[in-house]
Amino acid sequence: MFGRRVLQSLLGKMQWASRVVFGGRVFMRSCSDALSHVLHPGFHVSVSSPMRDDLRWWLQSATAHNGVVSLAPARVTHYLFIDACLSPVPCIGVFSAGAFLSLDAGQLLAMGLDPPAVTDDINVWECFAVLVAVMCFGVTMTPAIRELQAEVVTLQAGALADATKRNYAYYELWWVRFLLVFNLLAFVAAPTEAVVCLYVAFLARTNSYGSVKNCLKGLQRFLLERGWPGHFSRFWGLQQCLAGLRRASKAVQRKLPITPFILMRVLRVVCVTSPVELMVFAAMLIAFAAFLRKANVCAASRSLSHVQRSLLRRDVVVDRAQYCLFVTLRFMKNSQYQDSTHTVVVAGRKGHPLDPVAWWCTYVALVPAPQEAAAFGYTSEGVYVPLVHTEFVTWVKRLLSCAGFDSSQYAGHSFRRGAATFSFLVGLPDLLVKEMGAWRSQVYQVYMDMSLSQKLSVHSTWFDAMAAGQLGGELVPPS
């Protein structure tokens, strides 16, 4: 009989000894299983036959190898992970360098191997898994192959941006939660078309068409990583569901652009003696003048990694000779591999109330910070605190409400859209607008809202042409 504390102490010593006794963990399972059933410190457990066999192995191993077995090498050259199970059918699994191999008794026999009997103990199957792992993967473990495999793992790990990895992790969690709620967990790694269609219908209750598409993209990657041979593009029923969802989806209501007219109204309610309001308005002006996204103005959180990806003090350089700002963006949404930077030149106009150069200089003089600090922030109890997304948007909406605007119609992206719209309104060339906003496609044209006067000018130009005798007769083919 073993008490709970005695068994815990024994397992701890076995765990410690397994660092030098190779394969020792295999002969801990029976004791570990027995401990899991002892819920109270005062309870005792009887020594079963498997426990007796494992303890006998430990005693013989300690006697035979005492002072003989060398320590494991300090530098691990390769990891092999093995496991075995007895239900529903006995099988083994080997994982190495991104490859997973699962074999049952029939497959092992087909390979010319002699697997343990179905009635054998789990420890026998796990020992056999070790032998199969060495046989299947040991021949490829030359130093050159190991080095290449390490490079493969590094390249695969860097395939996605950090934000994309976080999003995919959420999508995987949603998939598992859906299966748990509807008792469909058996399809977690090999779903049928019917189950995926149910998942789409479930997501469509609270998500837009675009969000559902993103969830399926993450789920597709999750399944492919686990060896699923299918692909969603082959599911005709799923494609019909998505088409129906897209047709039923309501058009996305874009937020309104913020223009100089709005900024002038906001300026009336800004308290310039308040460092925080001064900071927010300076950030609003530079976001508008430099065609910035919210993610470029400030960080998503105050973690060091997020702050370093946002605009820093050193990224905004004042050129007093040209009276302008050079705003350098090191991380951009449309540059997934971060292979380039983009510098926006923001010119000022001395004496103008919306002069971004003057507002920036006034702000940095009032709230000094190191060059490696976030561009926008405030001082709290003597400590410089970086401005984050939620604070920025909250302050912008507060100032808009005070200025008499419906703040729900505006968001952090309103500055970028407003810059493109106003540039189009005053007649700036499209190519210049595209360059200022670092757009790599024609999507910037979506942000260019036409004013009423521009729309009225179409027919006004028609009537002027008709009055001048231009009626389009040259377009009529000769009879």
C-alpha cells in the first residue's frame, strides 16, 4: 500500500532520474495513473501488477546502470515525440520536424513489422513506438538534414504576420467551441461538408460575410496542418451557403470622412492648455495630413512590441528650412513582409490654425519624450504613457460630440478617408493621392467621395457643350 504523499515523492524521484535514465518515463505510467485516482492525502492505493512490474524495472535499471549511464547531451539535435493508445484500436503516433505518422496494427504489419499483441500493456506499445520512430526518422537525422529541417521550421513559422497568427488562433477557438456546443467534437480535424455548412450558418447569426470568409480561411489552415486531405473549394453546398450569405448581407456603412471643415469646428472646443487635448488634436492633424491609419498614429496596446510598430518620436522629423515634417512609416498594413518604409512629407503653413508643423512643435515642447518612445503620449505621475487606439478614438469622438457632430458616424479611419476625399475635391492628381497614402492598388478611389457641386458639374458641362454646338453628331455612323 502507498500513501498519496509517498507516491508523489516516488514519482518526483523517478521524474528526476528520467533525465539520465533514457526511457524511464515509459515505466512511470502505472504509478502516475494510480496517483490520479487518489483524491485525498489520507487515502492509500494498492500496488497493482503493472505498478509492481514498473517498480521492478526501476530497481533493476538503478542497479545495472548506477554510475554507468552518461548524461544526455547538452545540445539537443532533434526532437522525436511518440505516443500510443489502446482504444478504440491499438496504434502508435510519431511526430518529428512537422511530420506526423499514425500507424495501427494493420499498417505496421503491412510495413513488415511485428507489432505487439492487442492485449499487451500500454507500456509495450509505447516502447514499440520508440523503435518505430528511430526506424522511420533516425536515418534522416544527419547533421546536414537536421540543419535544413531547422531552417524549414523557421521559414514556416515566419509565414504569417503576428496579427494574422492571433486571428487564426481565435478562429480555431471558435471552431472548437461550436463543436462542443453542438456535440460534434468528433469532426474537429476531419469535418464533412454538412458540418462546415452548419458552422457557416452558426457564424452568420452574428458575423458579416467577410468575417465568415476569414473564419473559414483560418479553419482551412487549421485542418490542413493536421493532415486533412479536403479543401473547402470542393464543397459545392458550402459555396452555395456563402453565396446566399453574401446576397443577404447588408451593405457596409462606411464611416464619414473627417475634413478641414470638421477640424476647424473641433479646434473651437479644444483646450490648448490641456496637454492631453493638445496631444489628441496634434495627432488628429498629423493623421489627416499624412493619410494615416489608426494603427500608424498609435499602438494597439502599451506592450513594447506594439509600441515599436507604431509611430515613434524619431519617425517624425522637422525640417525648418522647408517648414515641413517628414513622417516615416516603418510598418504598414499593405506591406505584409515589411520589406520597405514609406515617408510622407507634410508641409505646413505659418499662421494657419490647422498648421500641422506648428502643432507638432508645440506638442513635443510641452510633452518631451525619448526618441524611441511613442510619437503621441502623455505624462502621468512623471511617467510618459503611450497613447493607444481606444484612448485616441474615445477622445476623437468626445471632441466631435462637443463640436456638434454625430460621433457614431466617425472612426479612426475617417482621417485617411478624409485626406483622400479632400485631395480629390480640390483637384489633386490621382497619382499623387495614391503616393501620399502608400496605396498599392486602386482601392484608394473608394475613399474619394464626390461633392454635390462636382456631380452637378457633369450636366452643366453638357449644356455648355450643347450651347456651343457640340451635339455628338460625329459619333453617329454614316448611313
